[in-house]
Amino acid sequence: MATQPVRTVMVGCGGMARHHMRAMYELRGSTEIVAVCEPSQAAYDATAALFEQAGMTPPPNQPDLDQLLADHHDALDAAFIVTPHVYHHDQAQACLEAGLDVLLEKPMVMTADEARSLIATRDRTGKLLVVAFPGSLSPNVRTATALLRSGAFGRILTISGVVWQNWGPNTADTWRQQPDIAGGGFLFDTGAHLLNTVVDLAGEEVAEVAAYLDNQGRPVETLGAVIARLRSGALVTLHACGEAIPSCDSDVRVFCERAILYSGVWGERLEVQYTSKNPPAAIPVPQSRGVWEQFLAVRAGKQANPCPPEVGLRMAQLWDAIKASAAQGGVPVQIS
């Protein structure tokens, strides 16, 4: 018997949403975009053009999410939310309470309190909530976490993570540099991948944080340096440079008792090194799939949720502590 397509609303039609929609075209047999919710006419026009270029009828746009859910909730199964960070909590909560499963763009929320609220809503409604972090959804990071939890490499001793990009000049005069909307700067935008992947690999909560942030004359931070201690005692260093040369790259290294694991914040690679005499060697992993395709697999019960809101909570707790420490000039902050 043929599987019915998952009837979906796209909340947000900006550049990142359109990037995802291009990938969703290839899953037309399993996905139907019933409607979109986009207040910007220009963004909706760009989205409509994408559908027309693909020979498809553009979905209708209802800019008011509450009205859209009231009008279409019986014709919807899921929502993909790709909007500025400040809207994530309320939009995800509204979709969950309307009976929809939700794929939510990163960062999940602005604060740990919002993360706890979404977990409570998920539990109360019994609906699915997946956070669209490419790192946590990548086969490289999933394989890495399984190996680390198995004890194959011994205890985690330290984790070092770096991400860099010419983010400052690239995002000037956009909402990404408006603190009330973005919730932070480079370390909370592109750098959110760094925070999320490191806490995912660590597999435990952060106990203590000391951090420095530097705005470089911009409305939000573009440089960040963080030292942290995990509950187990393992140490973590995080380095974010959003004023780099034209580029966008990363490096994550997990130093264990018997090996060094190499990856990236988007899960772009996975290598292991056992001795200094031999270079890092690639670890075989399953084929990578897009974030929407993985959401469909989780929803169909074909795999466990790789990035549930609990991972988003760990990251939000870390971000709250980073901001609190940086506001005090790097004074260590305990996470209870």
C-alpha cells in the first residue's frame, strides 16, 4: 500500500528555508507542502518562483501562524520552522499544541527556560520535536557518539572545538546582528553548531563555564573564547572567530585515553588516530541524508530521534552560562 505524503507547513520562507525546500522537492512522494507562513511578500515571491521553476503550483501563504493553524490544522501533519531565533519557542509551541510534529531550525530556542518549556509541551502533546542541527543529524556525529559511549576509546579527557567564518561583514545590517531577534551573534548563529556538536559528543551536562566575548564594534559578538568543565571533570575549549577571511570551516577534536577523534561542527568528517606514527584514518559511516529526510525517518519510526530537545536544552544551558560569564569579564559560572 502506498504511503501517504506528510502534509507540511513551512513556517518561514527565507534563504535557508528555500534551501531546505529545494531538497524537499526530491521527496515529493513522501512530502507535500500544503501551505507556508511568511510575513515578507518578497520572501514568499522568491519561494513561489522556486515552485514555478520546478513545474509545481506554489502553496498558499498565510502570514499569521495562528490563523493558518486554525484554518488548516486538519490538513497538516508536520511543520518545518525556519525563522529568526526569537520566534522559535512560540511558533514550535503553537504547532505542537495544534497536533503537528515539528522540525525546528537551530538554535532551538533563546534560553534554557524556553528549552524546558518546549520539552514540557512535547511531553504534554505527545508530538515529535526534532532540532535541525546538521551535526547531530549527521552519520559522522551519530557514529562518533556511539563509539564514545561504548568506551572503545576510553574516557573523554578534553574536547577542543573551533569554528570560523567571515560572518561579521556577511551579516551586517541583517536581523542576525539584532540582539533582540538573534539572541546573540556569531557564537549563537554559525557558532551554535559548535556548541551543539560539542555537547552532543560530550554526552553530558556542562558544570562550569568561563567565557569572553568581543563585538569588534558590531551590535553582537563576533569573537568568542570559552573554557568549560563537564560533570565528569573533562575539560572543553571553544573558539569562535566570525571576523575571519572569506571562509566557513570548523574543527572538533575529542581527546580520549586511547585515541583522538576528529570531526567538525557540521559532522563533515570522522577520523580516529591511535598512535603518533599513523595519521588519522576515516571511520566508515552510513550514507548521509538531509535533515528533512531524517525527520521523516524518525517520524516513521525507522530511527531514533538524533537531536531531541534535550540536546537543545544542554546547548541552551551552555549558552546562558557563556553570556553570564562574559558579562562578568570571564568570571567562572556554575551550571546547576
